Amino acid sequence: MGEFRPNLNAIDSESMRRKTANKRLPQLDPKYGDQTVAKFVNCIMDDGKKSIARTIVYDAMDIAEQKTQNNGYDLFKKAIANVAPVVEVRGKRVGGATYQIPLEVRAERRMALAFRWIKQYASSRSGKSMAEKLAYELIDASNNTGASVKKKEELHKMADANKAFSHFRF
């Protein structure tokens, strides 16, 4: 008769692909019991020295608390919320021209960008210690001022200016 050939169209295409890696979450922060603070500590960390990064973040929150008379943890949360961008622009080539297309930012990336910008602008500040510089950047960000908030506003302006190309979405 003939040999048996399985119908490959009947097999689910997802089962043919490799498995995706499970998302690993960092351990909760020991002082505040919050995952956001733990991720921020990991962002601040250099060369695998987590204890130093924790000290910097905790000291920054304590300094910010003393300067503003507000809870350092609440100040941190407000700063992250003020710096996190809602839209960003991505380049896409269409017929030889590259257009900047405004796209919404996923929640995970939003937080990562906020962490990165706060760290970048805190380290570029003039000051004595990293904890002090980070504290002042967090205070400025919670008050909707400072370089990291300005970066977010520039990104939003660029996305607004390129709104005409939003029909080229991916």
C-alpha cells in the first residue's frame, strides 16, 4: 500500500517550537519586602556587590526621608511612577525611510527605563557619595523635577511629534 505519513498540519504549531524560559523574579527586599526595591537594588549593583548596592539604596531612602520629612519608601514609589514613560518611539524602515513610530511601553520595560534613568542621572550629579546623589535624584523625581523626569518628558514630546506615523505600528 503506501507508507504512513503523519499530517503535520494537524499538529499544533506551538508544540513544535522550543519552550520559552520561565520568568525568574528576584527575592523580595529584606527591609521593605518589596520586589520593586529588590529590582532597583539589582539595577544599582556593580560587579555583583549586592550588599554595597543595598546599603546605597537604603541610605538614599533614609537621606531622602530626613530631607523631606516623608516616608522614604513612599518617596521612592512616587519617584519611579513619575519617571516611568508611557510611550516611546521605535524606528521602523518603510520603503527606504526610517520612521520614528510611537508605541506604548510594557509595564516591565517602563520600570526598567525608570530605574536606568534614575541611576544614570544620579551618578552624573555632583555630590559626595552615591547614596547622597541618589537621594537627591529621588527627591527631584518625586517632585516631578530633575533630569530623569526631563528625559521622560522629552521622550513623550518626541512620541507626540511623531503621532502621524502611528499607523505604521509593528
